[in-house]
Amino acid sequence: MNSQQKDIAAMKQWLDAAIERGAVPVITGQNGDMDTIGSAIALASIHPSLLACGLHLGRIAKRLVEDMKAPFRKVTAIGTAFPPNLGGIIVVDAAAPDQVGIDLPDVPRLILDHHATNGWALNEGDYMMKWDVRATTEMVATYMFEHAKDSLTPPVRKMLLAGMITDTGRFKHANTTSFDVTTKLLEGSDIDYAEFCEYIERENTSPSERGSLLRGLGRAKHHDAGDWSLVTTYAGTLEGRLASMLLGTGCDVSLVSRHREGETRLTARATRKATLRGVHLGAIMQAIAEQHGGDGGGHDGAAGWTGNVDRIRAESAFIAQLTLQHEVKK
């Protein structure tokens, strides 16, 4: 039995015990991207005692939840009331407690995550599954293939598939297991993969948002950070989309910053070629959090940080850390 098989068996044991004790909320990472939302909704489908919930729904996730009428309950950052008979909680796609955005109840926890960074402290009764995969939906799908095949309805498969597509950057950052899981999700279904991809990518933007994207492109600047070519800009919305667009300039890494109401947010993307040569954006964002406070982490090719330092200082910290990765690589 390999380590993943042991994790799947331990997850089954934890889930069975938690469901027997009471209700089990499946709580999403507060960024609300399709990977965390799809993972939670799919996992919650296996038993009536499970309910997907979280602080935020991203744009694509909100559209899929509404169009598919998927059960998802939004909660508040302060004052969230959980059922009195909690059997445990499941947290999906959050590298640390502060990435959930709410105070978690003191009950046994099951943590499912694939980020390179990790800020969880486990107590008795807790269990963590942390796999080196490209999406948390891959972990949930693997469990369901083994123990909950009957719950893999077409809408659930679409939720999992959408998480795989978006978190791998439309498979630009995929690996072998990403394709294996995707193939299994498509097998025996009537999902038209090409049509579904078009549906996910059909992201409507308002005139003001299009203007913000264009202004962000117009403010872009090129930097050399050691061996890496970096393009930076700042924007007020759609930072992830703008960061992905900026990689089309041919640079290794893109960085988009935003400052609003005293808080700065950094959003970064890297090409697959750059990550294979040593760039790890999640490690950079975690290092910035350690030096300047705030919350940072993510994947090698996509990551973010949020904190209270000014935008220029945060951007300079990112450039310094990217340059440092070049020095370490050498």
C-alpha cells in the first residue's frame, strides 16, 4: 500500500467516524476559486451530513454554482454559527487556518490540500492529506473513484473537472496524474470537454473591468530579477486574469499588485518553463509573509500574498525574493 492509498483509507475512516458523530461542514479556502469550491461541493455530495460552505465564491465558481444550482452556503467572517452536533470539519484547498477566513470550531479536522506551503498545526483527532498534485479536486476525485462512485453524477464531475482545468492553468501546469484523473472524470459521461472548456472561459467583463485591464497593461514594466524576466503592473480588479495575460509578453514571471483600504495584494503567475528551472511563487509569497506579515502562499506557478505594507514595498520584496531564488538555483 503506497502513501496515497494509506491516506485514502485514513480519510475513509475519519469521514465514517465524523459522520456518525454529527454534521460535517466542508469549508473552502477563502479565495473561492474553482478548485476549492468544486472540491467542497463534490465531497459534500457523498453524504447528507456534509455541506459545502465558505466565505467567498470566485467569478467562475459563482457562475457554476448558480447555473448548476449546486448546494453551497456562504458564511460570514465573524459570527458564523455552526450546528451544535458537529462531528468534525473538513477544510479543502487552504494552506493554513488564516486562509479559511473564519474562526474554526474546536472539533476534529480533516485537511485536504496540495499547496507547497503548510501552516497547519494538527491536534488529536485531526488528519491531513497533503499531496504533490496540481489541484485539490484531484485528491477528492481519487477518493470518490474508490469510495463514492455513485455520487459522481454529471454535475459533480463537472465541478471536479472545472477545478482541474482552472487550477492547472488550462493544463499548462498539469502532470501525468492530472490527465489520468481528468480522463476518468470524462469516461462514461456525456460531457463535451471542448464545449465545457469554452463555457468556463466565457467570462463576461463589464466595460469598467475591460478598462481596468487595459490600463493595467498600459502600466506594465519590465524588470530583470537575477536570471528571470519579470513584468509588473498594478490594477484594481481581475488581477489573476491580468497576470495571466502578461505572461503573453514572453516574460518568465508576472506580478500584479493592488492596494485598497490600507491593504495590499500581490498576485503572481509563472510559466511552466520557469517553474521547471526553479521558480516557486508559493515559496516567495510565504517568505514575504514571514518578513512583512500578512498571508501568503500558493503553487509554484501561481500564488498570492495579502498584507498591510504599501504596494511599492511589497512589490520590491517580491523582486528581491525572486532574485534570491535565482541565486539559490545557481
